[in-house]
Amino acid sequence: SMCEHHLLPFSGMAHVAYIPDGKVLGLSKFPRLLNVFARRLQLQERLSANFADAVMTLLQPRALAVALEATHACMCHRGVGVAASTRTLVLRGPGRDELAAKEQLLSGVSFSSGARARL
């Protein structure tokens, strides 16, 4: 995606975990849906929220977690000049406040597991 503040790219990985409530989505559809929003000038925080809201609308899961981990060219090439990554986390759904569901979601979007899509 392109940072709307600096007009420089940011890229990374999307981690998705959800607890279905009847409907499921084919795994290839998650990156396609994310790309709909990533093609626009964006902020990482808004991209995370837009994607999560779209998944909620489509699937109406009990709970959903979306974590986007991205490296921003504006941080690498300007400003601090450091190749650090930024991670945003969005939790949605009525079950997100249940302790067991929240633990499942957070485990699902950890660095080592969960469905992933390139930004």
C-alpha cells in the first residue's frame, strides 16, 4: 500500500484469526479482500480497521482478530532511517471480550501462526 502522508510504500504481512459462526471464507479470499483496501492511499491503522470491518460484514463471525505488520519506506528512507516494522491489531465481534476467545484470537495472529497475506 502507499502511505497517504508521505506517498511512499509500506508492505508486510497480514495475520487473520476468526471464530466462525456458521459462515467461512476460502483462504485465498482474504488476500484478495485485503488488496481491495491496500490499493488505495492508506494509513496502516485504517487499513487494519477497513479489512476487519469487511470480514465482519461478510462472515459475521463470533470474533475476529486482524494484525498487520508492515515496514514503512517513510521510516526507512526518511526521518529516523531505521527499517523497523509496525504492528496494528484490531479485534471485532461480540465474542472478542470472552477470555477464551480472546486468547484464541491473539494466539492466531501471533508471529508464528495464523493465516498470512502479503500487503
